[in-house]
Amino acid sequence: MNNDKFSNRYDLEERTAKFGENIISFCRSVKNDKLAEPILNQLIRAGTSVGANYMEANGASSKRDFQNKIFICKKEVQETKHWLRMAKSFLPDKSEVISPLGKEAQELTLIFQKIGSTLKIGN
């Protein structure tokens, strides 16, 4: 069995779900205080919505709907990168967990960017 946190790298549905699960796992590992709470809440919302929006994209009713959902996926993963950066600023001791999450967020951003750029829809 592969213990890689981001196995199934080419199954985007699984990959985005695993990403959300890893975000949740990270947030659970952090001592919740007044500083952490709003950042962790935002991180969970953005990080888990990537997969939810990708699921919606897969059920899109049109090419335009699919493109819109993919754009939302990209926006949510970019927001997740922001919240990971904020978490890293006040949790430097968690850098070894945050860095791989940030790397995965960057890879997902590039994937959604590529998907979106290949969908040319006329105006």
C-alpha cells in the first residue's frame, strides 16, 4: 500500500478529495485559539471546496458551466494557498506539514489553469 499523501495523482476527483482531507487533518492538529480560529475556518472552507467544485464541474450541464466550475476550483485553491501562507506565519513549527499542502495547492492551481485555458468558448 502506498502511504503517499497525494497518491492517485492522475485521478483529479480523488486528488482534490484527498487534498481537502489533508487540510482537515492539518487543521485538527492545530491548537485552536483566537488567532488560529478564523484562519483555520477559512482554510477548511477553501481547501474542501476545491473538491466539491470539481465534483460539480464533472456534472456540469454545458461546456460553459464546466468552464465556470473549473474557474471556481482555481479560485478556491488559490485562496487556500493564501490561508496556508497565513497559517505558516503563525505556526512556523508546522512548516513540515504546511509546505507539502502548499506544494499540492500550487500543482492543483496549475492543473485547473491548464484545464481552463484549453476550454475555448466563443463569446
